[in-house]
Amino acid sequence: MPVATTGSEAPSPLPDPMTLLRSRAYLVLLLMAALIGGPVSAAAFGFLALVGEVQPLLYTDLPKSLGLDGTPSWWPLPLLAVGGLLVALTIQYLPGHGGHEPTDGFKPGGTPTPIELPGIFAAALATLCFAAVLGPEAPLLALGGGLAAGAVRMVKRDPPKQMIEVLGAAGSFAAVSSLLGSPLLGAFLLMEASGLGGPMMALVLVPGLLAAGIGALIFVGLGSWTGLGTYSLTLHDVPEATSPTVAEFGWALVIGVSAALAGAGIRWLAVRLRTHVERRRVPATVVIGLVVAGLAIGYAEGTGKAASDVLYSGQSALDPLLTHHAAYSVGALSLLVVCKGLAYCTSLSAFRGGPIFPAMFVGAAGGILFSHLPGLSLVAGFAMGIGAMGTAMLRLPLVSVLLATLLLGAQGLTVMPLVIVAVVVSYVTTARLTVPPAPGAGATTEAGPRSREPDGSLPPPP
């Protein structure tokens, strides 16, 4: 870190990364990262297990226990109304405003304080369990970082700020170590999202990788011991991919532009809905929940498919969507893309959660829809849709390529050139469609005006 100077003093040079890497203090830091990785990943596994158990309890078991014949078509209405009420009360009355505001984009902010963690946990739990269309990754990053920073403060009096930041990042690495299917993918996500780079990158990345590796082992061990699995993003039956063709490279351009346009529309509408939600947080969030429910019901009534295709993050629905793609007509896929996209957009404006899995699902459904057109194979369309839509919503091209290709295993290597083209086109088009903030412009939240950082992003909430 640069050293502040006064008067005519010359600034002290930056410390040599290799000298720090060989220091005893850095070995202590690695040891602390290793010790933190286990408990944080166990807590993250417990959170995901709780969500995984409560979701079917509310959506399937509760209607039966009330004497209803299965899950009635109208059931998402009370489910999401209650979820919206709980999320709104948490955001309005608990410290921390429920955590990261999803319309601000996927940018890891500051480490939450201990007093903010209950609000983040409660808002995320209500969002995920009551079927809003957001994922668990953003809350897990915040909870992992907050727990790690809290542990450091417990064992060391007045720890240096840099230590809290590095070990907080390590806790975030551990929390998402297996969620995306690979601890390496989670590391790339945090590295690209936070803008780590330069000679100091390894000093921050190595503790995070260590914590993520230990976290992945904990996830696997707990999943095997409990019989619940690891809650990782996986596909079980991927069709064989064919070698890319000239026509498919042309479709990569079309899919990239289409995803960028769809992503821009989702963000534009979500930000404008958010301004209305913030004026009357509680009633507006309940209304948003009812809108999400209405979209799911409309899709189910119009296609005969399950409303759960539209509800929830889409993480667990990706595998069935690919496996049973032949059961979805062009009309059903079109309605699924529209309804899931709108439910995603409205959820972004009022609920709390991560944007990754809904973007992947919308992109996957859109890619399968495009594959019904001449010259585009199923696997190529599926992978390009995920990569292009992920880029449009996250603006993380490297992570989007890896998400789309590593998910498909060996078949992903075959279609990777197509995914790269679609991602690059989506990324550039999204940049062209994004209006840069005016100099000195600010954003207003429930905590009052907040000035923007130099890169245009909002700083973490106080």
C-alpha cells in the first residue's frame, strides 16, 4: 500500500511482492486463511442446505399439509407475497439494508460488519426460499467475507485493515468454492469482478485459493456425510457437441447481440422499478412478489409446464431443461424466455440475491430456442446463450466463457470458440449500450445520496 506523505517528502516505494511472499507474516496469513476456510465453507454449506430443504417444504409440502390437492396453480401468489413482505421488512429495519443491491451489478463491495450479517442472512433466505428469481452467490460472498473478518477480529485485537480485507476475500472464496462447479471458477469470478491485477495480485489470490480449496473439500465431505450433495452447478447428461461450422459463427454474432439487447432491457427496467420500490419499500416489494408469481402462473397456464421453471434462480433447473429440451416447443421456449426474463428483472429491483444463475438460465433457454433455427446445434446454442447472457448481465467476459464451457465438460471444449465469439460480441455491444454516468453524478438509496466510484460503480453501503 502507498504511504501517505506531507510536504516535499517523496512517497515510499511499494513493497516488493516477492519479499512479502517470503515473509513470516505472510505465512501466518496463509495459515489463518486455511483455518478460516473450513468453518466458513461449512457455514456456507449449511446455508445452501437450509435453502434446499425449505424450498420444497414451502412449495410442495405446505399445500399438502393444508389439505390441498398438490400444489395449486395459484400457490405462488401467497408464497411470493409473504416472501416480499419478509424481504422488505428486513431491508427497511435491519442494519445493512439486506446486503448487496443487485441492480448495482456484480461488484464485490466492502466486508460486512457483524451487525449487518443477520440482515443479509434473513433477506437472502426469504428471497431464495420464497421463490424470487435470484441466486445465492452474492449473499454467500457477503456472509463468507463477514464471517471471516469477524473471526479475525475475535482472535486479534485491532487487526490491520489489509489483513481484514485479504482474509475477508479468502472467506468469500471459501463460501462459493463449490457453488459454481469448481473452486477455480469461483476464484476467477472474484478476481475479475474485483479487478485484481498487477504484481500484488498473487498476494491476495493465494490465500483465497487456499481457502477455496479447503472449502471445496469441506463441501464434498459434508455432501457425502449428509447425503445432500454439494449443491454445485452440474449437468448430468450433455449431448455430444459437433465441430463448429461457419453458420454457427454467424449465429454467435446474432446470439451475442441479442443477449446484449436483452440484458440492457432487463437492467434498464430493473433500475427504474427500483426507484419506485425504494419510495414505499414494504408494499412495493409485496407487489413485485405478486408480479413474479403472476408471470410464473401465466407461463404454467400457457404451456402446461411447471411454474417452477420461472420461479427460483434456475440453478437446479438448468440440467432438466437441457435433458428434456425436446419436450419444449418453440412457443413454450419463447414464453419461458419472456416470463423468466421479466421475473428476473422485477426480482432484481426489490429482492436480495445474486444475478448469475437467472442470467445463465435465460441465456440457456434462449440458446435452445435459437437452436431450432437452421445451422445451429443444440449444445452450441445452449453454451453460447449462457456465455452471452452472462456477459450482458455480469460484464465479466472471462468468467462467462468459463461458466458456459466448464459446465459442459468435454463438450464445452468443442464449442469454446463459438462461446468466445458470442461473449466478445455481447460484451462490446453491452458496453456500447451502456450510458456512462455523468461526472459527479450520484445515486440515491434509502440511506441517502451516494457518490460513485471512479469506475462508475457504487461504493459499498456504510
